[in-house]
Amino acid sequence: MGSKEAFFTHIEKGYTTKGDYINMGAAMLDGSPLTNAFVKIPLKTLNRHGLIAGATGTGKTKTLQILAENLSEKGIPVLLMDLKGDLSGLAKPGNHHPKIKERHDHIGFPYQPKKFPIDVLTLSEQGGVRLRATVSEFGPVLLSRILDLTDTQQGIVAVLFKYCDDNKLPLLDLKDFKKILQYATSEGREEFQKAYGRISTSSTGAILRKIIELEQQGVDLFFGEKSFEVEDLTRIDENGQGIINIIRLTDIQDKPKLFSTFMLSLLAEVYATFPEQGDSDRPELVIFIDEAHLIFNEASDALLDQIESIVKLIRSKGIGLYFVTQNPTDIPDAVLSQLGLKIQHALRAFTAKDRKAIKLTAENYPISDFYDTAEVLTSLGIGEALISALDEKGRPTPLAATMLRAPMSRMDVLTKDELQEVLDNSSLIPKYNETVDRESAYELLNQKIQIAQTEAAQEKAAEQQKKVTKASRSSSKKMDPIVKVLTSATFIRGVMGILNKMMR
């Protein structure tokens, strides 16, 4: 569709940057890479979010690895979701291999193995830094959206949070929230009705069932103390490299509620905590969300609205979000339209539906004089991808079928002993892995109920004693006439007179 010289000039001009960048590899024409036709992603635009998509086995995870290690090398911290357990190799250098050398010779720069600083985080009881948040920090709005509550039920949740704030009852975990939910329609019914109006037991019952559903997916592990401070995601090591934080999620693929609850909480906390950055030259933090369909497939309409809002607004905080999934159609259009960088690995066309999806995907990319995009999408090899980014002025770069560089770190998982070494060297595990169960709403409400029950028992006993005393007095009053007769002076004189006569 065009000469190699014209294509080389086209790529070189489109990917020229004044500031720092990440070199992804070399552009290809007619299936072959052009040496030194580098595809470069400016650091300045990496907070414009992105997408890494492609069929299973086409190299998405390695692309994610390339981006993470290059960001770390530039001093930019990274947060990765590791659902398959194959990203821990970032902690060890890669190995020289003839095929890697051949690939890099084609691209135009040598391969240099390198390891990167990582920290392992976990949502469950796997080894790693425990990630938690309190129910209070999560807040009534996010909690209601995760539970997919009606407007009436959302109002009840808001009232429960207000009551706990007013009465200094900490809501730390789901146990606390369930307790206040039950209290509002049982022991505390009159108190709530007087202060906030009547709360329906049917509504609280429905909310309770939704909470139990969350607990069945392990979400109760996420709520509690000590809360994770998102500022700890932005650490730099002693060599100036950004720490790569890897969240182990291998055991929650069947718990989408836990995953979506955590992601929404994390993004909301990051947005609320980080200061405005404006149009900075580099992101403060880049977050990669693997298997992104787990968030969107299980999300309610309200939750989707919340995610879309955060995606639109969080860029100004210097945060880049990158969604990793098999097909771009897994991402809602409102989110897809916000993504500046698109890295598309091969798609496979086995059915008419697949072909339709490929045609639709091709329409999401800039028109190229050098490619039939739909055709290229089905012919890309492993470690090759279509790339469309934004230049430093925010304009789309030329579409480039790219032979990607190899990861500098190991393309395999750590052994058990190597992983334990990482955990032993973590500075965050001592900070977050101590279990804290301080006095909270559950204990305080139980104390309140106990005091109320004791006072009620005492009142009942006093009332019972009063009744006994009253009955006794009443009985005494009935006996008064007889007693008066028997003890009167007339009666006594009469009795004494009779006795005297008998004695004579």
C-alpha cells in the first residue's frame, strides 16, 4: 500500500517526541519490521488512559510487563492486577535467548536483562500486603451502588451512616454494618423513629440479604482495619525506580463482586486523596486492570456511571488507567472513548460474530494509507500489536503494526522461595498485616443493648415489687375492721368481764 521509505518517514514523523518516552518496538509493513522505525509513547500522555486487548495467547501480559518495567525505570510507580499469577517475574532479570536477540536486532536496539522493585499485595489470605478499607471510608453512596439498592434502600443506608456518625459508632467491617441494620428495626426502633422516621423491616431485610451475598464472595475480607493508604502506591526505591505493586488475584476470579468492590473503592480513594496535577509531563501513578470485563460485566448501571465518572476525572490527578481484556467490546463505549493509548493484539475470527467484532474493532482505529486494519488484526503474530497513541499535543499518532520489544525481566513466575524473599523484604507487610479489631459499632451497640436490657429488667423487677407491696397493703386494708374490733377497749373489757364471771 506504500513504499518502505514513505512508511518509515510517516512513522518517524508521527512518533517524534520532545520529552521522555517509552520505546515499544519497531513498526511493521507487510508483516516485516522496519529497523529503527521506533513506536514511542510520550510519558506526557500516559495519564490519558489506555487499552491492551487481544485473544488469549497473543501477548497481552507481556505487553503489560513491558509497559510496567519501562514506567518503573522512568521512576513512575505502577499498580498491576495479576489474575493469572504470571507477573511476579518482574522481580528477576530476564535471560538472553537467540530469539530475543533476533527480535531486538530487527527492532534496532540491544536486549538488556533487568530486574525491578516489586511489592506483592493481596485482597485475601494469600501472602502479601493486606488491602483493606473500613465501611465508613467506603461511604453510603459507594456501598449502596455496590449493593445495587433502590432509592428507598439507599436512603436507609444514608440514615444508618448518619446515626453512627452522630453517636460516634465506628463502622469498620460488615459485622458492624449488619449490627446497626438489625438494631434500627429491633432494639433501637423507637429511637430511630423519633429521630429519623420509621424504617421498614422489609427494606432492611432486603439490604441484609445483599450484604450476605457480598460475604459469600469473600468481600468481608476487604472491609476492616488497618486501612490501606493509597499514598503507599507511589513509592520510589533507593535507585530512583518506581515500585511495581502487584496485587495477587489468582483466587478471586470467581468472586467478581470482591474485585469490583475493591477496584471502585481504590479508584474513589485515589481520586479523593491525590492532588490536582493539571497538564504534567509524566503521570504520578499508572494502574493496569487485568481481566477488566470482571468489573464491567458484574456492574450495575449505577456502578457503571460511577466508574465512567472516575475515568473521566482521575486523569487530572496524574493517574493513568489501563484496561486489559480480550476484546475491546468488553469495555463500555463511554469508557472506551476516554482511552488515549490502544494496543491491540491479534483477534481470531472463528464465527460470523467474531468477524463482526473485528470489523467493529477496526473502526476504532485511525484510518491508515498503509494498512487494511481489519486484515492486519487477524494476521498479527505473538508479540505483535496495532498501536495508536496520542502525541504530546494530544493528537492521534499514526496507526502502527508493531513488533514489540521483549520484557527486560523474567517472563515467568517466581518460585515459592523467591516469592517469600520478596515478602520478607517488604516494608509494607509489617505496617498492614497486623489484625486490628478495636471497639466499633458491633461492640458498642451490644453494650448499649445489654445496658438497655439490664435497665428494662430492673424496671420490670421494681414494677413487680410495687405490685406485691400494693397487694399487701390492699390485703391489710381489708383486715382493718376486724383488727379494729378485736383490739378495741370495749371488746377487750367485754372479754375480760366474761372471764371474771367464769372464774367466780
